Amino acid sequence: MLDIEQAARTAAAQIDNRRRALESLIHEADERIATLRELTVYSASTRASLSPPANRSNEWDQQESVMPAVETRAVTPEPAASRDRLRARVFELADAGVENASIAREVGEGIGTVELLLALRAVGTGQG
């Protein structure tokens, strides 16, 4: 039974890490979309100022150059200082005997994150 619980905790930690990675990738994609939109607007204004000869039609100019609206949300990656504070608080609460679920609620993170931090600490100190 303990093996199943450990496997579930490990899976939860891995899922939480992947969620964070996806949030970071979404943030990067949002930044690239914003850059692309700026370039598209710049390109459209440049093309408008350089009208093609009257006897040639440019297929690109006939197409609408406005990108479709894409719903975005800002995801700011955590600065290192914030991660260090989180790690220190998790360790402090764990050392005080607080259960992992309570630690997760206290620090506002998933239980998988808390368990992963504690597992990494145990591996790093040879306690695991």
C-alpha cells in the first residue's frame, strides 16, 4: 500500500513540474505572439507606404494582414529568490512536523511540489 502511495506522490510531483514547464512555455509563446503581432502591424504599415505598380497585383496585399485574436494570459516565471523562499518555508514547516498537505495549503502550492522539494532535499542530504 505504501508503494502505491509513493508512486502516486511521485506522479503528482511530476505532473506539477510539467504544469510549471507548460506555464513557462505558454509565457514564452505569449511573448512571441506579441512580437509577431507587432511585426505584422509594422509590415502592414510598410506595405501600405510602398504601393505596388498598377499593372501588378500582389496577392499578399489583397489578404487581410490582421492576425486573429488569440486569448492570452500572462504567466510570469518565478524569480530565483521566490523559489528559494518557497523552498526554505517548505523545509521550515516540514522540520516543525507539519504534514505535506498542510504545508501545500500554507505555501499555496500543490502537494506534488512540496513532496518533490522534500524528496530532493532528502536525496541531496542522503536521508532518502
